[in-house]
Amino acid sequence: MTDLQMSLIAAGGVFVVGVISYNKWQEHKARKSVERAFASDHDDVLMRPDGSAAERSEPVLDLGATPSMGPVEPGFGTGAPAAAPAAAPSAAFDAPASLEPAATPAGAAPDNAPSELAESLVDPLIDCMIPLALEGPARGERILPALHQLRRVGNKPIHYIGLAVSGDWEPIAHGGVYTKLQAGVQMATRTTALNELEYSELVTRLRAVADDIGAEPEVPDMIEVMSEARTLHKFVAGHDAQLGVNLKSNGTPWAMSTLIGALEKAGFDVGPSGRFAMPDGAGGVLFTLSTNVTLGADTTDRLTLLLDVPCVAPSRDGFGAMVKAARDLMMRLDATMVDDFEQPLLDSTLDEIAGQVKDFYTEMEAADIPAGSTRALRLFS
């Protein structure tokens, strides 16, 4: 063996010994660091010196309602008649299945009552509420662009409110500074309930938004949310009531040019689709009217006045106003008020339906979803 080979072997041995020694030193250093971190003179954050568990103080979001272990079931009393969902005129209501009321919706509620405007956006009764814990106070103009990326899943709208430094929950706006956020996804619409696929999409996309703004979402359990969503949609489907009356020409069909003038004189507004609406005087609609023909038709012999019952407040007496307008048009146009089967609608029948409409409104009020309210308009839009 040459001197060169001997030198290389010796150098290799020294290198190996050096590496082993360095690793041992690093191991010893790490062990001492851990020992210092868990030394007995440190107070455990979960345990008291006497061995008892320390009481933790967790932030609680509460609107003042007692939490419920079960799903929300907005309900109403049994036995009262309710409107039958029908796009065409109807002379009677059928009673939907009754539901038992419950108190608490999905998600955590804010820790102090939101303003009326904030609750119109994120409503604890009809929205799945998802708290977003911010790393620190955030300005509205910084977080709004990220929030605008997630405004809907499926056909379910998503809204946000923030706890301002003033201590009030409010819609997030430029110039505001917020310490907490709440996201709310509507759990049901007129057509469907929030489903598992939509909820999964919501959670995935919301986490990405939260990362952008420096927040951590507290996501409710999917099974509970789905149960509440189905319950809410069952209520909506059971109260999706539309009532109508028909006017049938007693003679020749009406010329559209003459008819439009008569309807405008009666107070109807003409929409771009050719559908007429009776305004309620406050920017809303009492009921609508259809000519039952396509745009461009020259004549029609039938008109249909339609009331969207859950979307009109009882104080506006939408059904009474619709019947009055129909009677006025009967005189103007020489028509007869009839049902779906071309049978005349008698005053006694109309009075019976009016009584059932009142019962229907009472049921919606008992479910805390008054007809014509912002909550009802969101659900039945």
C-alpha cells in the first residue's frame, strides 16, 4: 500500500469521525433545548400547579339565543290551511305538512347583535354562518377584493359582515376597520336546498379567500348544515304559494293596442318582457298580470292576475287588491272572472280564499319568516 493510499484512508477516517461528532453535538443541543422548554419551573398552560385543569377562555359568538343541539326547523302550528303552490289561478289552499320549530341555525352567531342591515345580509335563521377569525384588524378596502371572488355557490348567495372597531357588526365597506368577519351562505332557495357538493365547493373556496386576507374559517359540520338546509327548503316548498284569478273575454278577443292602454290606466306598469306589474307604492310589486300570449301577438282573450303570496306583506292586502283590480277590469273590458276550469269565481269562494290567505300569513309570522319581509324575499326570490 502506497503512502498516498494511507494518507487518503486516514483523511477519510478523520472526516467520518468529524461528521459523527457534529451530529452528536447537534443532538445534545436539541435535547437540552427541549429540556429547557419543558422544565418544571414553567407553568403549563393547561394545568394548574395542583394538577387541576386551567379554565380556558374561548371567544364565544352569541346573539343571545340558547344554542340548540338539533337542526333549525322554522315551523308553524298544525291544522291551519295554507296556500297550494301553483303558477296558475287556484280557488283553494291545501295544508302542507307541519314542522316543529327550533331555535338555532347552522354556524356560530355573532357575539353582539348585528344591525338590521347586517342581518339582512347574513341572517342566522336562513344562512349557514361561518366565522372568519382575522390575524389582526383589517381594512375593508384590503379584504373586499378577495371576498368578491366568492359571492355564490350554485344558486345560493354568499354575503359577509364584519365586526367594526366601533363594536358593531356591519356590511364590509371601504374605510371600515374590522376585527372579525362572518360569512353566510343561504341554505335554501325557492328551487333547491344547499347540497353537499355546493357546501364542499364553498369550504374549499372560502379557505382560499381566508388565506388571501389572513383569516381562519370555523367551518360547521356538513351533516348538521345539510340537515338544516333540507328542513329550511321543506318549509319554503310548503309555503311557495301563488294565487291567481283569470279574466275571460265575454266577446271577441281584445286588441293588444287597446288592452295595453286600459291596463296602464288601471295603474299597471309595463315591463320589458311584456309582463305587467301593479306597484305597491314603496318600490315593490303587489301582483302581476300576464296576457297569456307571446310578444308581438295582436290579440288575447284571457288575462291572468297573479299574487306571489309569501312576497307581499299582509298589511298591503295583496289578495284583496288583486281581486279589486280584477273586478275593475271586468267592467272596463267586458270580462268574467274565472278559475282554471273556466268556471266563474263567486264572491263566496273569493272570501273563503281571503280567509285562508290570512291563516297562511299567520303561519309565516309564527315561523319568524313574515311574508314580505327581507327574510321571505330572500328565500322566495
